Amino acid sequence: MQQPELIPHLFRTEYRKITAVLCKLFGIEHIEIAEDIASDTFLTASETWSIKGLPENPVAWLYMVAKNKAKNYLKRDALFSQKIAQQIKASAEQAETIEIDLSAQNITDSQLQMMFAICHPGIPAEAQVGLALRILCGFGINEIADAFLTNKEAINKRLFRAKEKLRADNIAIELPSAAEINKRLETVLTTLYLLFNEGYYSAHTNTTVRKELCAEAMRLTHLLTENEATNLPAVNALLALMSFQSSRFEARTNEQGETILYEDQDENLWDKDLIDQGKYFMDAAFDNNAGLGKYHLEAAIAFFHTSKTDTKEKWENILQLYNRLLVTEYSPIAALNRTYALAKARSKEEAITEAEKLDLEDNHLYHALLGELYSGIDNLAAAGHLKKALALAQSDADRTVLRKKLSLLTGNDTP
Amino acid sequence: MKDFLFIYRAEPNNGPAASPEEMQASMSKWMDWLGNIAAQNKLADRGNRLHPAGKVVKPNNMITDGPYTEIKESIGGYSLIKAASLDEAAEIAKGCPVLAVGGNVEIRELNLM
């Protein structure tokens, strides 16, 4: 890798490690200092490397510079070093001997603990996702703004408030106790699930951004499976779900970035390795008779979608999984998907009766579903719903798909 | 939206035990019915099924087995449903699988304290 690409690459992989280790050492109230030292390390790297060329081992070089900068900071800033020294139980004079441990083990541990600190129930979900992208994934502010389809200022504000909250609540950077871990893990998994969905379902047309969000969510979930304390059934179920879903990533958009619907996708483009990976984590999730939670049910549904076999039995299974999912927790998207499964397992007529009770008139997917259910039964009603869906749709990708459906139905092109 | 308790009553099944397939089919019917309600975001709590065996405690520490001496039907289970009115709740109850086996659904609005 050449230098111009190497630094952004290293920034993505190493910034988060340095930040996590330093933040763990300094305490959450000094999160910005940890971030500043990490950023400063990369600034020094780009300056030095452009003059002297690449060091032999760039990562080791970065760690060494980060350590020195941290030690210098501790020495220079008397107030800070007194506070920190108290916390890390060393005297200010000993700042130089403070061990800044950038070993692989401590990096992993610190990142895991940071994950629990950031995904604290006291932080709003949206801010958690933003913070996770910044601190755990090393995304730049611009990249986060881009992913959320908003501007830099909004993201800065959101991150600032979240960090204030971390400080105000004095949230500890540690793994929760064994008794608490299941409850705290719920928030962590919700954040990772949101992060993944942000990539998988967002209106964003840039598939590179979306793929990266999904990959980051999977990497963090992977991290949880690698630690004994957090390698729990729900974590494995979520990773199975993510694996099955992302197996279709290459098949779901064409070269123009337009959505290709599931039934039209080329199965040869589905990633078999990811499907196998999903099966592996699914097995792990169902091990030791753990209860079936939301992620188990969603992973099982996603598993049925890894094959296009179209039998009543398959759809009956999917319907029953959606029944259990909805009985556990309502969501409009699950309600709509369940109704589609009802049509496939039973009949379109039965599904229409239930669909019309859903009270989701403002949702474009609701009208898209009714358009689908009515086609072949009452094409006029179907076209009416597709037109409503078209008017409500938020993204160009959705509108393109709906226009195609409408023209197939009415036999002519609609503007 | 108000909360309504649905109480499912049916005559205890004294006939031959159901086969696994029959039990599976009955389970699916209940899950379809609950799924229909949950899809409308009107299921507050799926509730529980109840074992047929029970005891009744009466004044003077009188304890008898089961409530069946006084009512022919026993309570098989309960759920909590969200609805705008008693009438809407009754409309929802029309699809309940307990009706197909000759049972009934009693609907009571919760009087929240």
C-alpha cells in the first residue's frame, strides 16, 4: 500500500484502538484528550512520513508516538496529571513510568469496555450510534454526517451532547458484572443492530458507505463473540442475522445503484461464505437451550431467505416466526412482512383482510404491500396503492422500483 | 387506547389426548390470532395459558380442588389487548380460536389504579 492510501487505512484501523486504550487509562471524562492525542499521532505521522518515508513497521511507529505523546501530555499538564495520577494511582512525577499498554489483549479489552460505556442506557440511541462510529469505528465527522444524511454541525452537536452525558453520569469503562451483563448487552446489541440497519436499509445511494457501516457493525459484534463473558446466545444470533442479510449485498443493487428486489436477484451473487458463517453462528446461538429472543427469530427468518425455494411450508415457517416476533415486540416493518408471509402461506385474500387493519396509511411500504397483494385480484386497487406508495416514498431507489411495478401492472410507462 | 383483559374459557377437554400434529395445529391457530392482533400493535401482553389443575380457597380455610364445581367452563388463558373501546375489543375477539371449540372470550376493561 502506498503512503497516500496507507494513512487513511491506518486511521480507520488504529485510531479507534489508540483512543480506546487511552480513554480507558484516563477515564471517560477525558475522552476528548484521548481523541486529541490519537488524532495528533496521525498528524505527526503524515508530516514525518512525507519527509522521511515510511517507517519499517508503521503500526508500531504509531503506537510508540501515541505513547510518547500521552506521556508528554501527562508531564506537561500539571492539573490533568494530578487528576489522572489520582485515578491511576501514580504520582505526577511517575508520569513517565505510567504503562501505556498497547498490546493486542489490552486493545481488545479496552474496545470491548468502551463499547459498553458508549452503549449506556442513559445515552440516546441515535447518539450511541454516532459515538460508536466515531470512537469504536474511527469514522471521521464528515463520514458520520454522510452516513446519517445530515451535516457536520448536527453530528458535532450530537456527539458533544453524548460525551457530556458520559461525563455527567461518570460512566465507568469496564465490563458489567456477570449479573448485569445480559441487561447491559441488550443496549449494546440494539446499537449494533441500528448501525447495521443504517447500512443495510438506509436511503443512501452510495453502496460503499452502506457496506462499510454493515462491516463495522459485524466487526464489533464479532468482538463480542470473542470474549467469554459476552459470547452469549443473543450475540451469536445477531451475528447470524447480519451474516445472512449481508450475503445478499452484491445482488441487491445493479450498476446504477438501483435496488434489485429479492425475487429478481441473481442467487449466484449471494455470498456463500457469509451464509455459511451465518449458519455457524446460528448453531452457536441455539446452543445450551437459551431462550429464543428477537434476534434468534429474525436470524431464523433471514435464514429462510437464503434460499429462494418457494413452498407453502417455508412460508408457514416464516409466518409463525413473524407471529412470535410480533408477539414479543411490535414494529411496522415486521407487521408488513408478516402480512406478506400470510399471503404466501395462506392466500392473498386473507392477507388483504389483515393488511387493511394495520393502520399504516402513512407508510409507503404499506401501500407497496397492498399494491402487491391486490395485483391479479383487483388491478385498479393495486395501481391506486402503488401510486400512493410512489407519492409517499422517500428515496429515488424506492421510487424507481415502484414505477417499474406500476408500469408492469398498467402495461404502460408512468412519469 | 384502553387495556382490555381477554379471558378465554372453554370446557375442559376430557376426550382423548391431542396428537402432536393436532397440538401443533392448535398452537399455530393461536399464534396466527395473536399475530394478527400484534401486527395491528394492539397486543399489550400475550398473557399465558393456564394449567387445568387448580385450588380454590374459601372462608374458614376451606380448600377445594379446581374451580369446576361451580362453573362448567374453566379459564384456559388470558391476554391483554389494546383497543379504543369495548366494542372494538369485542370485534377483535371475534376471530379467537377458542370460539371454534365451543368456548368463549370474556372481555373486561382494566380499571387502572
